[in-house]
Amino acid sequence: MFTNIETNRLVLKCIDPGDRDFIFEEFQNDFINRYLYDEEPMTDISQADELIVFYTMVEPRKQNRWVLIDKTTNTKLGTCGFHLWNPDNKEVEIGFELMEQYNGRGYMLEAVEAIIEFARHKMKVERINAIVYVENKNCIKLLEKLGFIKEGEEETEFRGQIYLHNIYVLKI
């Protein structure tokens, strides 16, 4: 069911083992990990392999990840995708990361709009959840631009500290 998606400027390619070096680079990056309070930064390439295995399990599966690729330069810019898909409740959780040097160019807006449409039409989702650290202003701005509404808050414990996260919801 999960397929590549094309937008005006991007190819959203389903993650595969050929992306291991990029995934390792992305998830060891300080900018990417700045607001991720659920997993330590990657320190070994085998961790990238594990993440790829998770997102490429045989379908039907509850998650998918796409790599954002600039059509004109063939450069990998970041990733986006879904996890915790509950077809019975018609809901899923979204996540996305963009390497710092590509921020501010509308790439993630373009990508997330495309996967929201994918969720609506292919996954038959009616609700998309996003959990975002309260200080991640760029992410919050993007979610609100896409029509997500803050519905609550939750605390996450990570490294012995409590981090407050906002819960955003998009009903489609």
C-alpha cells in the first residue's frame, strides 16, 4: 500500500536499505535531535539499519517513512512518515525531520501536505496526531499552518527529566 509520492519539487521515496548512510547522518545530527525526547542520537550505523527494518516490515504494517529527495539535485533532505496507525480508529501519528540547511524553503510543508493526502485517501484516516516538544517553535508553526489544533499536553520522561509536549490533532 505504501508507495513513493511525487510533489512539485520532491520525490518522497519509501525508505529502504540504500538510505542507511543518510538515516545515520540524520539521526546523529544535533539539530535533528534537539527536540527528540524519545530516543538517543544514533551512534552506530547498525541503528540506522534497525530503523529501516522497522519501517520496511512486510505489509500490512502500522508505520511508513519516506525520504524527501529534491528532484533537481537528487539530494536527500529529511524524512517524514507515520507510525502508530490504528485503522480501526482511523487515526495515525505523524513525524518529520528536515536537515537544518534546508529549513525555511517550504520543503516540509510540501511533503507533509502530500502525506496527509495519502493518509486521507489511501489509509482512510480521519485523525492525524502530532506530539511536539513545547519549545519546537518551527514544528508548531508548520503544524498550525497545516490546520492542526492543539488538543492537550503530555509529559515525557527522558534521561531522568520531564519534558512537556503539546498534542496536536488534524481532523480530515
